Amino acid sequence: MAEKPQPSANFSSLPVILLLTLFSLPLVLMYAYLFIDTISETPVGSLIPNEFTLRHWSFLWQTKTGKPNIWLVTLNTFIFASCITAVILTVASMAGYVLSRLNVPARGFFLAGVMVLHAFPSVTLIIAIFIVLQYIGLYNSLIGVILVKAAIDLPLGIWLMKGFYDTVPWEIEMAGIVDGASRFTVWRRLVLPQIKPAVMALGLFSFLTGWSEFILPQVLAPGAQVQVLSVYLASLIIDDNNFDFGTFKAVGVFYVVPVLILYVFFQKHLMNIYGGGTKG
Amino acid sequence: MRTSRTLGLFMIAPASIMIFLFFLMPVVLTAIFAMTNMSTATGISGGAWQVTQAAVNRLKTDLPELADGIAEPRFIIDEEGLKELETLKLKPGFAAELRAEHMGEVYPSRREAERVIKALKDRPSTREVKQISDLFNRSVLNTRFETRDELMANLKKLGFDLTPQQQDIVARATYTGWIWTTDNFRIISSSPDMAQIFFNTAFYVSVTLLLFNVGYALFLALTTHYMQASTASVFRAIWLLPRITPVVIYVLLWKWLTWDSGFISTFMSQFGYPPKNYLLDTAYNAWFFVILINGFIGASMGMLVFSSAIKAIPQTQFHASEVDGASRLQQIRYIILPQLRWPILFVTCYQTLSLLASFNEILLSTRGGPGKATEVWSLAAFHTALNNYTGNLEYGLGAAMALVLVVVGIILSLIYLRIFRYDTLISKPLIED
Amino acid sequence: MRILLDKFSKSFGSTKVIEDMNLEVASGEMLALLGPSGCGKSTTLFAVCGIHRPTSGRILFGDRDVTNLPSQERNVGVVFQSYALYPHMTVEENIGFPLMVKRAAAPDIKKQVAAIAALVHIDNLLDRRPSQLSGGQQQRVALARALIRRPDVLLLDEPLANLDAKLRLEMRSEIRRLQRETGITAILVTHDQVEAMSMCDRIAIMKSGEIVQIATPSAMYNDPRTSFVAGFLGNPPISFIKGTAFQGAFVSGDGHLKVPLAALSGISDDTPLTLGVRPEHFGTGGDIAVEGRIVFAETQGRENLYDVALPDGSVLRSIQPVRNDIKPGDQVRWMLGSDAAFIFAENGQRL
């Protein structure tokens, strides 16, 4: 059939669209008000805003007492997410290739390990990790929490990378070797370029999970100098003295907008990975 | 043979090291910490020996006499005290006489010591008696000893002659650092609180899994299947939002929805219902929202997995079944669902694990409340070890609770590995160098 | 049951695939929809079985207007190119599926499945799953499933395309046998002219969404209405030579070949024409001598096929009983039967 697959003419899609719209309403409402409330005032007991204001955004130019500067926090978050991405891409692109293609002893064992770990609920290890970081003095430092977060996300990254490499035809590598290149060169010059889009998707995914991570920085690096946006926002919300949803939401929007932008532009790439790395 | 092997080991080394350091070691350490009573009080490095009031209380059951004795001050006429006395510039006769007559004597109470001092030939004043007796006070109460032997030597000097067994008891009672113990597991298996938390967890995981991570995910996948591709992608994008939104913001949205000045309250007040905090007013409501909050996130993975599984069913099977006379429900029941068995199993396994372990959302929304109504296992472990109201963080007990999850996690993921037959995924390298 | 397509049109978005098509299939007849891929034959079939709805026009089964009826209520049986067997069901469940969704009683289903399985000779395979069957067996299961609820209409979408050559031959006669035995009205969609000619009572040949000609296989072969039809039917295919009209005869480009034809009597000189000669009408018998050089020779076992290049570069194809005296490069002078040659106008219409 030349035409794209489309819903069968035998079933009307109207009822399912109506049903799903109804179910999606609360979600849409929450996200709509997330944006509306940051730039408006709503009288008590009403749902409709009556006044435009930028008051809630004052956190951008006024540092709150007892809280770190928002730009420092943003920078921390950016460093945190970028470093995680860099570590995961570097380490996983190498390890994934080994698991997919190279003759190493106990390759099957590695692969089983990676697979178990990628399903393994790593948050349960946080208590031990907390104590370890205290021992080795990396508690309350960005580097410590970056290493931990990267290590925890690594098995999934390796698993996905292995899947990407599996799709590269062997012939390319065979040709490269016959042409006299070493296995390393073959990997670097011939194989890696083949999976560039997939690597980009994994990079985006890692960046987003790093950007969103809450519990690890909260437990392992809560200090003001190393605070990230999630911890900052959580500490705002938990502070009962300054309860103001408008400000919370403004910080929230400030925090979520980069995520949404990346999501809108790269939705297709990301969908595959959010599906759980199930290609295998 | 050598090149690919060396290269392989070199390339996999960073991953191995990181996974070893931050994955395998924590697993082992969790098990180790679970066997201790580490807490804020004991510290995480070694401890010392100190006869605190609490230690005395502990001793009272086994060695009541000793406990009473230890708690009392002890007075010993020793060289150390005499030297200090000499520097005090009182009458020199005091020190000389004490050294000559009473050296090495031990008095079990201040009264006895002071009676001896009062009887000195140079007749000290009442104030001086007090001053002198203080110099010979050799109580071990609240003194810190770096080693066990030091404590024992001091006790001996004070006239407590202890058998080795008694020494063991005293040492155990006075040690301030952490010790090896299996108490954590006894607490876990016998405490009614733990039983409640266990029940909460089972309830939370099974209900969320059934209703949302699988049930609602199937609903989303099926409904979007019966739409134009473009419409379907809009809905999929909406339902993926909870997953991509950072958890702190996502929970904030729910708080806004359920807060006493939030959306539901305001909305219901139009109909005359007084505003209240819908998230935390009753345990029933708290569970309702905890499950929704987690379920909305969980549904997206299933949705994507099931959608792509449905997409993998050849179009002609849908055509054929329609021509064969199947209604929409019959098509779902007989054609689609039977072919989603493996994806459903996969999502169930995967999500059981992540639901068991994730406590982000509950921590940020109800904090396990109201009361401990929505406290689940992983959150309880976190509360016990890393964040609780009393301030005494019980690392050991928390680690033991986490260890339960670790063991469950390992077992489930091994089952998962068996079901999904990883061995079929390894193909032999085609280049044999 | 008669099938009637009345001014049937179908478009997807802005692309019109079929416009104002009229087609009637007589009751008990087997009709082939033949054409190259993209000609709209599958679209027609999908509209008949109800998976797609016509953009305009009507579809009638007998006197019943089924235009807007869902597939479920049309009572059609379809055999898809990939068979579309349900992989998670046994053969028995597959065949019984149409009855099961109608909530027929289980013993009744069992009886009917057994009967139809015997008819298509797969009664020994009922417990298997589709993946355990050969292509031909899967084909039979698909046929049984299409036939079990005694459909008014049987639709076959490229049913032989996924079979190897030997099986294709076997299933060709098998499908025809079943269609005859059940007396069902059938439409066969195919791009293979051999299939269409050997299996069907009539052929409707389609091009770009239109039916070019409907006729019995032999009528269509011997009397094609356009050069497209002539070129589509016949294997090895017909060869065409470009030329012009001159005094009631066809003259090739450089004038070497001149074929007087009755059909050209009223045609003015220098009208561009195309001459079509089937390979069997060029060789040892005929009335017009043609000189050329053998550029290609191929044996097909019983017959040999030759390509003969004329001096102007155009090529005539010849099929003859096996002979060993000719090889590529040889000059030959062979005969062309002018009474069997077709002459087409520039727009492809036969004159």
C-alpha cells in the first residue's frame, strides 16, 4: 500500500478522541496554569486571573535571604547535567561497542550484568553511597554527585549503545579492517559516525535526566554552594514562611522551559529512549 | 587475537570501574552497614569507651552492683593527686601525711574520703577538705577512653576487679561507636510499624501497577491506536509530559491542584464545599493522589512500549479481522491483547522494580503522611537513615531496610533476565582477531 | 452475487487515486484486476471489502448498497497477500475466527472448520500455529478462513505473490477449483498477467486509476484496445516499432520495413504510428520479409527467444521451436505475419 497506515474506516475515531481528551484534561489544566500563574494575580476564591504581574519573577534579580543566587544554582545545574552527559557518552560509547562487537573474555557476563543493573532500582543504594561519600570526603561536592549519578545511569546508557551498535552492518567494519585500519580506528572513524543520531538522543536523554534529578543532589550535595535547581525549588516549597505558588511556579517555569524546548525539538529521538530501551 | 582483546579491555575499563565503585561496592556496603547499629550517635568511623549515664543504665540489668558503684564518685589517694595538692600552696603537712599514711587507699564515697582528710594532723578547714577531696576524685563517669584497655585499667585502679566476662559486658555497654549486630533485622521482622509499611508498599505497588503502569498505559496505547497518527502523537506528547517534567515541578503542580487554596478547593467552593487540603486531609485521599501522581508518570513508559508493539502488528491482521467481522472490542480482545503478552510482562517486571524503589514523588508530595499513612518501604528507609524528625539518623537500620529492597531487586531482575533470555542477544563477533 | 461499482472514486488527502470507475462483476464470475503497482487495483479491493470508504460513488452487492457499510457487515472473504494469519492462534482458531466473533456455538464452529479444512486439504494441520506451516499451507488456511462464513464475495489480494514458482502453479489451479466448487463471486488483484489469464473468467486491466479494458483473457490477448494492454499481456512481451503511415501502410523510421495494413486505409500520410508484433508472429511463417541481425539469443528449453535488430536500431522479438543454426551476430531474414500485427496511434489507441 502506498498510503500511510491510517485508522480503519470501520471504526470511528471520534469516541476515543473524546474519551482521551476528557482524561487528559487535568494534565493539560495543570500545565496551563503552571504558565498562567507565573505572570498573573488571581483573587482568592477565583480561578480566573485578573491582573498581570512580573512580581513572581523577582527571584531572577533579587536573591532571597537564606537562599543561594538563582544564577549560581542554574550554573550548577548546567554543569551537573553536562558533566553527566559527557561522562555517560564517553564511557557508554566505549563499553557499548565492546559488548556489541569485540572479543573480550566474559563478554556475556558483562552483558548480563549491565542488563540486571539497568533494571535494578539503584536509589536503594543511596544510603551506602551517602556513607561512602562521607568517608572519602566527596560529600557536598558536585563532583561526587556527578560521578554517582553518571554511574547509576550508565547501565542503561551502555545497554542502549550496545543496541545502536548492533544495527551497524558488520560489512562496514570488515571493509575497514581489510583496508588496513585498526579496530580502534574502525570504531572511531567508521562506526561511531554511523550511530551519531542515536548518540545524540542518548546525550539529550542524559542531559534531561541530569537536569531533572532531585534525590541524589538533595541527599549527597545539599549545600548552598553546590545546590541545583531541583533542590533549590524543593527548599523554596518546603519553607512554610514564604508560601507563594506564583513564585514557586515561576521558578518551576524557569527550570522546566529548557526541558520543554529540548523535548519539542527532539521528541522523536527521545520517545525511543523513554520507551525503556526495549529494543532488545 | 591480541588487538581486539586489549582494545576491548581498555575500552570497557572505565565503565567497569565506575560500576564497581558506585554500584557493586554500595551493594556490598549496604549489606555490611545493615549488620551494624551505625547512627548519628555512634558516628560512622570508630568510637570510644565512655561510662555515660545511659551506659550505666544498660549495665544495671546484668551487673547491678557494678553499675551502682561506677556511677558513684571514687576517691583514691595517688601520686597524681598528691602532686596537685603540693602545688596548691596549702599546708605542706596535708600532702606529706596523706602520702605517708594513706597512699593507695580507695574510698567508695566522698563522705569516707573527707572523713580521712578531716582527721589529718594539720586540721584543714571545711573549705580545704572539699578542695583536697576534689583532687582525688577518680570517677570514670563521663570520662572518654580511647581504648578498651585504658577503661579496664582505670576501673581496676578504682577497685573494680572484673572477670573477663564482666569486662566484656562493661565494654559493650560503654562503647560509643558502632558495633556489629543483627538487631536491625529483628526490628524489621517484628515491629508492627514495619508490617504496616510493608502492607502500604504492597498496596501501593500493586494498585499503581495494575491501574496505571499497565492498565492505563494499555488504555492510552489502544485509544491512540484508533486515531489519525497526528492526533495520536499529540496525546502521546501530553502523556509523556509527566515523565519529562522534573519531578519537583511535577509534584508542585499536584500540590497546587490539591492545596487548600488550590484548584480543587477553589472549584469545589463554588458549590459550597469548604476549602481543605485534598492531598493530606484523609489517608484515603492521600493514597488516591499518591497513586495518581505516580501512575501518570508510570503510564507513559507502558504507553510507548505498547504503542510500538501494536504498531509492529501487521496492518493486514487488523484488516483481516475487520473483514472477518470482529468489532472494535473483539479486535482488541482477540487480536491485539494476545500479541501484547510479552510487552505487558516486560513492563510489569520493569515497573515493579521502579515502583518499589522510587520514593521521590511521595517524599515531595505527602512525605508519607498524613501520619504514616502513605509511608512506603523505600521512603521509610530514606527517612530512617537520611532524613528524620528526631535527628538521630539510623544508618544501620536504614541500610537493613534498603538491603531488603536490594535483595528483592536482585531476585526480580534475575527473573527478568531469565524471562527475556539475554543470551539470545549476544551474537558472536564476526571478526575473529 | 453480482458486484457493482458505480462511479466509484477514491482519493487520499488531495491525491486522487481512482475517479469515476464503473465495474460490474457477474454472479459466480472470477474477475482479475490487473495492472502495474500504483494503478489503484488494491485501493479498489480495499473499498470493496470496506477497509476504505469511497470518496464518492456507490458499491452494490447484488441489490444491497454496501457503500457505507463497515467491513464487518459486508460478508466478504479476503485473502491478503501476506495471508494475515493471526500468529497467536492455531490453524483451527484462525479458520474459526469469523464464526467465533459472530458468537457461534463452539461445536458448530468445530464442525464447520473441519468441513472447510477438508475442502482446502489441511484437515491434518488444525493444531499447528501459522509459523509452523509452509507458505502454501498458510495460503490454504487463509483461503479457508475467507470461505468459512460463506461470503457473498471473495477477494484475493496478490494471493500468489509470496509463493515460490512451483507452489504458485499448484495454488493457481487450487484457487480456481475452490472458486468453481463454491460458485462464489471473486475478484483477484494481481500484477502478474499469467495469473490473471490462467485463473479468471474476465480481466479488467487498470492503468492510473482507470480501467482500460475488460474482456476475457483470450479476447484481450488477441484484441487489445491500447498499446498498454498489448504490452502488459503476453510473455515474452510484444515488441513495438515506431514509424509513420504512408499510402495505407506502416513504414518504419528509415523506410526499410513496410507493412501494408487494412486498418490504415483512411489514415493520412506521415501520421506517427506504433507497430506491435508478438514474438510468435515473427519467425519462419508470415507474409513480409524482414532483415536484421541477431543481437540476443536465449533458450527457454522448449523454445528459443531471439532479439533481432533492424537496420534502424529497433528490435523485433521472435520465439521459435529450439534450433541450433542461429547465433548472435548472424544476419537473418525472417517473416512477419502482418494480419496478426497491431497498429496503434500515437496516443496508444489501437487503429
